[in-house]
Amino acid sequence: MQKKENIVDRILEIILIVIVLFFIRKGSERYFVAFLFSVIILLKNIYNKKNNYINKKMILFYGMYSFFLLLSMYKNTIEVISVFRLILCNFFFFWCLSQVEIKEKIYNKILGVITILSLISSYRGFREWRIHSFSSNYRIIKSGYPTIYTIEIGLYIFISLFCFIKTKNIYLKIISGLIFLFSCFVLVGTHSRVTLVLVPLLLFGLGLYYLIKNKKINFKYLFFILIIGILFLDSPLLEQHTRRLDSISSFKKIKNDIRIKIYIKGWKDFKNNDFRCLGYKYYNNHDLEAVSWEKTKHLHNNILEIMVTEGIGALIFYILYNIYFFKLLLKKMKENITEEQKNIIKLSIVLFIFINLAGLVDSNIYFYKINLMLSLIYGLSFCKVVKEDENLK
């Protein structure tokens, strides 16, 4: 029986690495793969009557949020698939993955696999920008949704950075360092105000945290930072590629930004509806009409979007869930876990801060591909890593 269970566990580990490829590449089959993987884990645990990680408060908070979310769906029934996709990407896959037991040898390779496979997405953006002669007037994935892509690249920047810093394999360190630089270059091509501000700020914050914690300068990493400075900060082309930042360079410009008009219109719609929810993804089927020249399908702010379209109840439990989830990450850091899992948890904390700050100016709760990748990292933070000495027993 034990041997049979171990075989199933090893198969799940191999599948886990394979699904990373589905998450990164283009195609909606990633949602089917995530759902199938989640159901297999769930059925396996029910059959074995064994659970790795269940936190009742976390389930309660997200369960209550889902309850209000489903209630709001009845005002917009054509978005049924979208609702269940949101729950799958934002919670269900993460929670099921947290139930998995992974051998330390396999676990230690996952971050490197994600880093290397991220080249699939980064190169796609690079190729598109190159076709347009690296023009400062062109935004990568302009024909689609630039903000989704730029946040995805932001994730890969932090993932490759953590892989570079923590890996002991010299070849993987070189590869992840080059991928980090390449991702930074592609990020500039997105011309996104959100990530071009957030990513450098968080990188600076990480550097400051490292100095405060260690109270010494690591010259290897300092040299790495200097290379970034030479390639990007000292480039004469940087100014023209970041000129969209001029639109938020003063309070007056921010006040006249289109997002402010969108926020005001969303609040007015909510107020005119007697502070009741308008319905899940309401603006996907109704013209926001904030400004005549801009069409948008959401309110560009997670908090406002949830309150207006899903209701105050949904917003309360959404905030409670996120606060409690962040506390669980900090608590997990203090447990007796492997160094690699601590590294993944630190990465999760950074990505959590990044995605929530970005959510103040965009409704990234609907960015399903991004949320699946986040759920993957979050799930790895809470899953059980079977240490080599435990495995021998």
C-alpha cells in the first residue's frame, strides 16, 4: 500500500513540473489542466484519508467571499464560466496544491524550471517588440491586453531573481541571472506605468532588506546591480521608453488621469444602485462611459471593482482573506522547513505585495493566467516537503 502511494506521489510530482509549461505557454487548456490536477489531489487525499494543510479560517473567509461572488453572478448569468475560473485560479488550485507531499530533491528544482520556462513568454514579447524595431511608441501585446503581460513579466523578474540569489548550481545561477536581465529589458518594452514603478521599488526594497538583515554588502550582488544600472539606468533610450511615467509625475497629472474618472463613475453607479452590487463583471456587458475615447471592462481597482460588482459583503471577506493569508505566510516562515521552501515563501511574500499594489490601479483579480501562476507559488509555500532523511526512513 505504501509503495503504491509513493508511486502516485512521484507521478504527481512529474505532473506538477509539466503543468508549469501549460501555465506559461499560450492557450486556455491551462485551466483544464489546473482543474484536473486539483481534482486528482483532492480524490487522492479523500481516498487516503490524509490532509497536509487545512486552515479553517482561511477556508471560511474565502468560502464566504465565494458565497457573495456567486450571489452577484445571478445578476450576470452569462459569466458563469468566468466565476468558476476565478475561484479555480485564485484559491482552489492553490489549496489543493498545498495538500501535496513533494520530495525535497524534486522541490528544489521547481523554481529553476519555472525560471527557464518563463523564457517562452518573455521571448514572445521580445520578438513582437523587435518586429516593431523596438519602437518607444509601441506597447508589447498592444493587440491584446498589455497590463496582463507586463504583470506576468514582473512575476518572472522576481522569480528569476530569487532563483539567481538562492541557487548553488553555477550554471543555473548564470542562466537565471541572464533571464532576469532579459525580462527587465522586455519589461521596458511594455511601457507600463504600473510595473515600471512597482518593480524597481520592490527591487530596491529587497536590496534594503538584505542590507539591514545581513549588515554587510555582498559584492557579487552589488556587481550584478551595477550591470543592471549600466544596461538600463544609464541608457540614453530609457527616457523615451519610460515617458508614459510623465503622466503620473505630479499630483495635478494624477488627478486628471483617466483612472480617476473611472473610479468616480464606478462609485456613482454603485451609489445610484443604493449601494447594492451591480453584478459580477457588470462592465463587461455595460459601457462604463467614464470618458468617450476609452472603453474599459472593469474599474481598474480590485477594491472598487469587488465592492461595486460583487457587493460590500464580498469586499469584507476578500480583505479578511488576504490579510489572514499574509499572516499565514509569515507564520510558515518560522516553522521547521527546508531552506528552499523558506525561499519560496519569501518569494510568495514579494509577489503578494506586488500583485496587491498593482491591484490598486488595475482589476487583476480577472487576470486568470497571472493568478494561476501565483497559486502555484503560494501552493508550494504551504505544501509538505519530504526531506531526504525523512524519505530514507
